[in-house]
Amino acid sequence: MTTLRKPELLLPAGSLNRLKTAFLYGADAVYAGMPGVSLRNKTSFTMDEMKQGIEYAHTLGKKVYLTINLFTHNRDIPRLKEFVSHLKELNPDGVIVADPGVFGYIKNELPNLPLHISTQANVCSTLTVKYWQSQGASLCVLGRETPLTEIAEIRKDCPDIRLETFVHGALCVSYSGRCLLSNFLTGRSANKGNCAHTCRWKYKMYEKESMPDSVYIEEETRAGQLMEMTEDEHGTYIMNSRDLCWLPRLNEILPVGIDCFKIEGRNKSEYYAAVTARAYRHAIDAWFENPDSWSADPFMAEIETLQSRGYTVGFLDGNAGPEAQNYDVSASTGAWRYAGLVREVRDGKMVMEVKHKITKGMALEVLLPNRLEPLKVIVDDFYDERTGDLIGEMSSGHLGQAVIIPLPEDMAHLVKELCVVRTKIA
């Protein structure tokens, strides 16, 4: 235990608020990208916001890694060069790349900038890790298809390079996210950051009398477009993977000595960032404090409040079996919803940006960064932040506006700016 260090907890950040929320709830670092050079084109960062976010992280002693993990066509090169020219000013703590050409270009232009190899590069063996290390990479993100036994072997064989693994988030039915299905059906390329999540859609299945051994699928919004495939007894959601969650097995994973635990989800909300950061932060700290009595139960109780498609450990034990797929439904499960984000606390009241319908008498839970037990608040009187009027409801048509909610005297000092608030759905 004296030589084993805590892994860096790495959270996604698709906006400046999500970056700050992740840090508030325990992240050691975040990864973020800019449209056009990363695989998440829906990110809302501007260049100024990215610079602000990196400076904010550094004031906390934390890190920001920028994703430049596109696979380049010639048409991408001018945009790539322009972005790389801004990296000195942005001053990130490293960049995440997948394309060897991008790797070589950045290494030549900025030889002192740490280069991390993306999961998109499909690094699953000692051989591949050592190759990238010889090229000058400082970290390899191992492919999600790498089981724990092989991760342990890679760790032993490659002691002088940092290793990172995904521990939580959405899974793709394709290899390390390399998918052509979205592009085939919609023209939106998953490998260019525009995945339409076609594996989650609902499909009907047909048989042709003339070809009794063949089955055809039809996506519900594309009537008449039949695609031939094979069918089994499980129904229509055959490509719908459960979400990855390694938290229940952290007591087996932590002793391996992985340097960085990565959570997926740059397009997800502040609530997702807060819940995952807080649960994994407390779970990791609790194991290091007392591994013999560690239990995943209190931390999984928090993870279960998230919307998910059910959880799987994926390839942790080897090839993922049928239990990794959700054949019944693609809709997310979970009884809790993101109610709001605290903009500020003033005069014993929280000013909350509304993310879900708020009504008088509603029970809210404010998630506190430093403890798992939430702060429970019953909404009695509350006010429209713009007008100051006493109101009884803020409807879903006014999402993004703010309400002022008085807090009990003994609670107000516990609530901070960017705390997330949830509510349970009956």
C-alpha cells in the first residue's frame, strides 16, 4: 500500500460549467475538445472558454487534457494546424491523439507537450504500448476490450509509461468506438464526432415468404428501407449495449496500479459529472483508507441515480457476453432527474438554474461535494429570480431560467456555487 498511488480521476467536460463541476466534486483532471479536431463536435467550448478553463484548473492544482483524436483527411489538416498553433497559449497539460500523423505533427511542433494515445488507437497489448512509448508517448489509453488480466500484464511489462483505462460510461457495439453504422444510416460519422447513436434506435423486423431464412429490419423513421440481417430470440434492440461501470470491482482493479481512471461522457450534463466524480472519488479514497472493509454498495447507490441503460463490466473478465447487451429497451432507466444547478448562494437562499419542472412542495436533494449524504430540501416558497415574484411552479417551458429557494439556516453554508440538485420522479 505504501508504493501504490491513487489513480488520477479523469472526468469529461463538454462545457466550462461541466469542467468546474467535475473539479468541485473530486476530479483530478478533465479532458475536453474543440469542434473539428476531436470526436465530440457538440462540445460548447469557445477558445476563450477553453483558456479560462485551463487557467481555472491550474489555480486548483488540477489538469486539463485536450482531445485532438480525429482521424485526418487532407481537408482536416489546415484546421488541425490552426488549432495546434494555439496550444502554446492554451497551455494544456497534455493532448490526446489517435492518428499517427497527428501525433508526429504535434511532436514536431511542440516537442515538450505530453502526448496521450487515445482509446481510438486500439491499444490492447504490451507490444502496442511499447511501440507508442518508443515514439515518445507519455500515456496510453487502453482499449475497452482489454481484460483486467491483460491490463495487469501490460502494467508489469511497461512500468515506465502511464496507463489509463475507462471505468465508466457509454459503450459502443463497435471496436473501441470505431463505428460506421451511424454514417451508413444518417450520413453522420461517429469517427468525426457526429454519432447519431443508431445502435439505440428502435427497429421492426420482417420476414419474406420467398426467403424464410432471412430477416429484414426497418428503423421506425425510415419506412420502406429494409436491411437484411439475422434474428434471434432477443427482439429488436440487438445493438444496444449496457453502460460500462467498473465501480463494483474497484477492489480488484486498484491493486493493479493503473495510473488514470477515465469516465466517458463529454456531452452529458453537470449532474452526470457531479454524480460520477463524487461516487468514484469517495470510492477510491475509501479503498485506500481501508481496503479490507471496502464495499461498493454506498457508491453504487449514487451511481444508480443516473440515467443509464443498465450496467456491465464489459470486457473486464474477457470477452463480453450477452449480459453486456440490453435486448429489451433502449430507454434509460433511473428514478432521479437533474433538477437544477446552483448559480450562487446569497442571503441564505440558493439561486438555482432550472433543469426540470419545479413545483411547490417538491422534494429536492442538493449533492454536496465532500459527503455522500445529500442535503434534503422541501420547496415551500420560491421566487422567480428575474422578477422576484413568489411563484408555485417553474414549468419545463422555462428551463434555463432561475428560481430563488430559501434554505434552512443550518444548511445554507453547506451549499456552494455549481452544486447540482436532483429530484425523484414518482
